[in-house]
Amino acid sequence: MNFVTKEPINKGWSSDKKYCVTDENGTRYLLRVSDIAQHDTKQSEFNMMKQVASFGVPMCQPIEFGICEDGVYSIQSWIDGEDAEQVMSGYSDTEQYVYGLEAGRILRKIHSIPAPATQEDWEIRFNRKMDYKIKKYAECPIKYENGQAFIDYINENRHLLKNRPQVYQHGDYHIGNMMIDRGGQLHVIDFNRNDYGDPWEEFNRIVWCAQKAPLFASGMVNGYFDNNVPMEFWRLLAFYISSNTLSSVYWAIPFGQDEVNTMLNQAKEVLSWYDNMRNPVPTWYFKGYYLQYIDGIPFKLKSTFDFSFMKEYGTVFKVYDDQDSGNICFGTEKDGQRYFVKFAGAPTEQYGGDPADAISRLKATLPIYSDLKHENLIELIEAKEIGDGFAMVFKWADGDCMGRMYPAAYRRFIQLPINDRLAVFSDILSFLECVVSRNYVAIDFYDGSIMYDFVNGKTTICDIDLFRKQPCVNDMGHMWGSSRFQSPEEHQLGADIDEITNVYTLGATAFALFGEYNRTREKWQLSDKLFEIATRAVSDDRANRQQTIRQFTAEWEAAQ
């Protein structure tokens, strides 16, 4: 193959030299170059990758292997995507869990390749490894706090190694060796540590997954075992993690103090998961959601529910299932038009109440959306009883939620130029002035209610379900909403909830937009005068706040 470009890749722990190369047709590939002394090892790795790929495993497809002047090389297909480790936190709980399920199912396919019959007995082989690790740890000048717990667990559970099967292993299977492509498909990369061994030992790197995304780690276990995880697995996994952790500290020393600190902190966390190795089931493990699918999109519920009525609104391309309101929402497309469907009546996972109450609350929002029409408010199309529940259908609004519960979108949002964020705040001011003018008070208005279209620069308010007509009194004690945006009176039973309350909401929103939620001058990105205005707005004393939205707006605009 002839390449016209060659860019080095400086990531990972492998000794291979890695490059992104491009041929004359613009097709990109991954080129790995190794020392000639590794010829046989790399030839075997390449051949095994071909066998794994034949099972349909999403991965860098092995294309060519050979000798070059720098050693031995392999050419693999290029995965256009992002590191799963970096982006996983930006996905919803359901998405993280479903990616974990997929990772577990992929691993089960990899493990379908048996080890050669000549492979040494696993019990003998691993006990020898354990003896070496314990000896090296004893000689190591750095010790874990309560590291003896790992040694004791190993010695007490060596019998678990007896008669364990052996299979082909990826060798370093964890979230750091996975990618998500532009189409959302999970891929496995870096087979350079492949080996043969107990299939359950392959989970010893799940520590990295659990630290980054516990739901992903839980999904990986549940996907591998098809949601029927044997207790013997947990006992052996604790054994293998003890082994891995024990060797990590002396392994880290040549790489410097930062790497040593990483391993010391990890060992401390592992011991907390296992109650100092007294409980073989780690605290991060989650038994899983009940998952249902619509048009290929997964979502979580407490139990099954018939959503066949959704065909009326076209094809579902997105599901929002994390609300604690009892609603579940769908993005749909029909005849070239996109819609946002909010439905109450299903047994949603995050809601602890009666679905009938959720239906009543959603019905009560109909006059709110009708009364508060605004250019920045999501547009209501229809509302009706359907599918043993109640649905409200809105015109779809492109954009991402600015709330911190969506980390990827939030990071992108706070990196917007100041003027763009000022424009968003101006839209919010305009909308809340509309709310007041129509004798409403904004309740449960927070960053999760605000969407931004990064392409067209448009702000959309997407959730006003709990807004109320004036006069309004706190009849709950702790009212609905995010504590970062709530005034003191929203925690005080019997207190008035009014326009002055919404002045506090505005001040809190200003700090979210221009101070990264921090209310100190050091984090504030605008002028001292604007900081003073926002600070007054979030005063615990209602008398110290601006007394109207219009007063806040006038002061804000005059100070810009």
C-alpha cells in the first residue's frame, strides 16, 4: 500500500510506534511498527485479530502484515471516533449501561476461542504468578494501607483456581481500550497484550471502568453473563483484582511519583469497594435496568409498557428517560418533520409515585404552555389522551441542554464566547419578563430547562411544567427544582413564591452562565458591577434583592 501522509500517534503504553496514515484515495489506516525481534509475537497477534474479527467483533480490522526497514508492521482499519474513556460521562445513564452491555457481549465473543491444548494448567500457572507478586510486594519500599488484606484474600482463595478453563484473551480489556465511532458504535482496540487464560481473569481491568463509569462496568458484567452473574465469578474477580492491585505499586515506581499516587489511591478505592476484601461483590455493581426498545433505541423502565401508539408520531430517534417527574420523552420524525413527545403514564425508572399522578400533573401543564407562548419557548402542537396515558406533542427544537447533568454539552456551552452567553441570558430575561407579565411564577426553572442550538445560536426553554399562577405559596416545604437555583423561600413551608423569588432564579442563572456555578469574584467572568447585581439577586434576604424582573433587567443592561 502507498501512503501520502503519515502522522504519529502518541497515546497508550505500547512500545509499538503508531501512525495514522492516508492513501492516495484519502482512506485512513492505523499503522503499527514493532521491533523485528517481535516478529513471531506480532504475527501471532495479527492472525488472532483476524480470527476475532471473523466473529463480527467491532474493532480495527487487520489488513496487512509484513516486514519493513523499521521492523515488522501491521496495517489496520481506522476508527473515526472518540476514546470511550473520554466521552462516556457525557452519555445518559441508560446509554452508559447499554454500552457496558455491548462491551460484555463483545468480550464473550472474544472468549469463544479456546486456548491450545498444550497450555499449562491454570491453577499451577497462576499460583506461580501469585507467589512472585507477593514476593515482589514484600520487597517493595512502598506499601498500601491495609495491603495485607489483598494478600490474605489471595491466600484464602487459591482453591478457586482449580479446574478453571482457559481461552483467548484480549489482554487489556477496559474502557481505555475502546472507542465510539461517529455512528455511536463501540469498538475494541489494542490487542497487543493478547494471551490465553481464565476468561474471568480478563475482568481484572474493570477497576478502570468502575472508576470512570460504574454503570458501564456493571453493564459489562451483566452483558457477559446475560444478567445471570454467578457468585463464583465475584469471588474470583476479587481474587484477580487483588492480584492486579498488589503488583501495581511496584510496577508504577519506574514511571514516577504521579503514577505511584494513582495506584495508591486506586488500592484505597478497591479496598472500600470490597469492605477490605470481606465482601466479594463490589459496591459499584448495579444489577441493571429493565430495558425496552423502540425503533432500536433502548430506554429504561420499571416494567414493560406498550408504546405501540408512538407509531402515530413517526420513527423514534431519541429517548429521554432520566426524568423523575414520571414523564418519558421521545424525539420522533414523520414526513420530514421532527417532534418532541412528552408522555405520562408509563412506569418510568426514576419516578417513585403513581403514574396516574404524573398524568394529572402533565395535563395541568397544558394551560401553562398555552398562556406563555414566547419565541424562546418550545412550541406546543397538540395534547391528548393516548396509550393509557397523556401525551403533549411539541415542535422539535435543535440544541443541547446547558445543564451540568449533561457534561459534554455543558463543557461545550461554557466554552462559548462571552457575547454568545450574554445573548442566552438576554433570552432568559425576556422569557421571565413574559412569565411575570402573565401573572405566573417560574418554579423548577434551572439549567436543565435551557437548551442551546450551537449551529444557529438559538436559545430554547424546554420545560415549564411546574410554573404556577400567582398568588403562589410554598405548599411543599422543599419545592421542585435544583438546589443551586432555589431561593430560601423555596425550602420554607408557607412562604410566598413570587417575582422576587424569580429574581433569585435569575441571579443563580447568571452565576451558572458566567461563574461556572461558583458565586465568588474569582470565578466571575464579567465586570465588578455585573457581579454586584447578580450577588444582590441571590441574597437570602428578599428585601436586598431587586424587587422585580424589570428592575434586574434595567440594572443589568445599564451595567454592560
